[in-house]
Amino acid sequence: MVALWNTYGGFAGNRMSKSDPPALAVFGDGLVVADADRGLSLKASELTDLLRALRADLASQPATADPAGVSQIADARTVVLGVQVDGAMHTVTAYALDETRSDRGYADGLYDARDLLGALADRVNREGSPYTTDRVRLIAQPRPGQTGEKWPSSIPEPSASDEGGFEKILKGTQAADARRVFTRARQAGAWPVYRDHQGRPFAVTWRYVLPSE
């Protein structure tokens, strides 16, 4: 991965989750993936121009940006912007970057990078094709007290120590079975609940795995 844009927090939670992939992930071969759902390939010149602009905007920024003259906003979302610099990913985290845009409390480069990546994400969703791979990330979250169906025998289930949740990358037949049985993370509605062999209920979903995972 050579560039990324992600958001997390607000009413949806205060930390990133692997069940939620980056809003946009850019890879060194030109592949751009939005929400692990749609993909598009950039021309070499487009990728070069994108990385040049992002490095100009982000390379000099601290890992955690501090806004000036901006009032604290409760339940705002945190934006993460990243670009590869000297072979390593440099990320900048900015709380309420979108919500405080009118105040311009952050460096102009952060808003420029956010707009550049946001516009690219819009393009991927508009012009791209469905993103699929032969690997999926299976996510299971405990649901104490709920009932559910029996866990499919062909798919790995949480271990005895996975009381707080479970994530596993599957491939081949196991990945195909997970796609067939479980609800994809992007689909609307509550995740279905399944019970493992110990009778513990878990809400289960999956998403496609990015090349960097």
C-alpha cells in the first residue's frame, strides 16, 4: 500500500476495526480499492502525480495533527491520511478534520490531501468494477444471550480463548463457504448470529481481503 484514506470514530465507535477496511487504499501497481468493494487501476502517470501531490501535502505533517483555534466537537470522526515516504507509510491522524473544515484549523495540506483522496474514491465507486479476491476476512463478535444457527462445520470457528471476538483470513474452499453462508459486511441489516460448538453466540460477517493484508 502506498497511500490511504480512512475515517473512524464518532457515533460508530472510537477506534478502527479490521472489519472496516480503509475508505480508500492505493497500491504500488496502480490498483485503487474503495471500501474493499470496488477497484480501479490508475495509469502509471496518474499514480506518480497522486503520490507526488500527497507527499507535498503530508510528508511534513506530524503523525497526530493538532488543530489551531478549533473548538472541541463531540462525537466527530477521525480522519487518517497516509502516503509512502522513503519506503515507509507516513500517516497523519486528524480529529474532526471534516467537521471543522470551515474553521480551517488544520494545515491546508491536510484538507488538500483529504479532497484528493476523496475525489479518487468517488471516481473508483463511479467508474470502477467490483473488487473480489479468493481470500476473505471472517469477523465474529460475541452476542451474549442471543440465539442463532449452528456454526457451519466447514468454516473455522472461534477458539476457547476468543471470548472477545474472532478474526481470521480464509482462502480456498473455506473462503467460498464463508461467502455463501455469512452476510457480507457491506450488506444492510444486522449480522446473523451463529453458535459455536460450545454454544457461544457470535454475530458473523466477512469482507474481501486487501493485497496488503
